[in-house]
Amino acid sequence: GIEQGKGNAAYAIAWLAKEAPTRTLIVEAGALPLLVALLRTDNEVGKTISGGAISWLAYDAPTRPLILEAGVLPLLVALLRAGMEWGKANAAVVLSELARDAPTRMLIEDAGAPLPLIALASPLRAGSGVDAGDNACIVLERLAADPRSRELAGEHGAAGVLAAAAFTPGCRWANNARDALRALFSTQDDAERAL
């Protein structure tokens, strides 16, 4: 049907977007608003694939403001909370790329991303077979560059979840959890606030 066709088109865009020179052409052709529109549907597979395509587009710094302008943040947070496992992983990748830009970090926080990211970082999810937790730790590490983010993460219990992930044998995202912990506690004041 039509929904499957949209998902197939998003898959083709995601495949093409893996190559840097093609990303600009995809954005210039107007695909970004169509991918964001697919995130607004009830089509879980389409949302997952669309998130993957947007994650590739987010690797290019000039495209990140366009992604934000398209209103993607609340849609990504919704995908983090209730999407398929691969959808959660793709949403976290998009957020990790957007979090490279300092002004965007507060927007990500304001959209409500920290709580679902912390939940994804839990080592209790390590058996899911998907690296959503790994990607979530990367976002949390990048958000921790902002003092307000460090404070919010502390209020939401990020330190405990990240420490558990960092020291749970076999947790695939232990290294990224350790990096996120280091970023959260970049100052003595941060460490004391968390305790």
C-alpha cells in the first residue's frame, strides 16, 4: 500500500544518504520534510527507517539547522519513548549528531530527551540486540558539555544508570557509558552535586 511505499522510499533515501556527496542532493531535492512527515505517522517501520535516513543527513553540519527547523525534536523524543528498538537507536543517532552543536543542546533538553535517553542507557536493556543504549550514552556525553545538562542529568539519576552500564560485565555500551560519566563529572562541583 501507500504506507509501505513511503517506507520503501525512506529506505532508498537512507541507503543513498550513507554517501556524503549524495546527502546534499537529497536535502536539495526536498526529501527532508517528507522524512519528517513520515515520523508523524503511525507507521512504526516507516518511522524507524525515516529516523535512519535523517541520522545520515545529520552527519552534515549544514543540514542540522534544517533538521531542527523541520520540527524533528519532539518526534525523535516520541520515538525514543515508544518506537521500535531500531527506531530508538536511529533517534538517538540523530540527537547525538544534533548535540554536536552547542546551541542545540538546550533545545534537546527542553524537548524532553534526557529521561528516555537515560532509560535507554540502562544495562538492563543490554540483551536487546540493538545499540540504542550505546547511542544514548553518546548523546548524554555530548549534552554534558552544557552545565545545565549536567545538572538535569544528575536530577534524573543519570549517574547511577551510567555507572551501572559502565561496570556491568558484557554491557556493549560500557565504554560510552564511562565517557558519559566522565563528561557529567567534569568538575569537582558536578561530582559533589551528584553525591
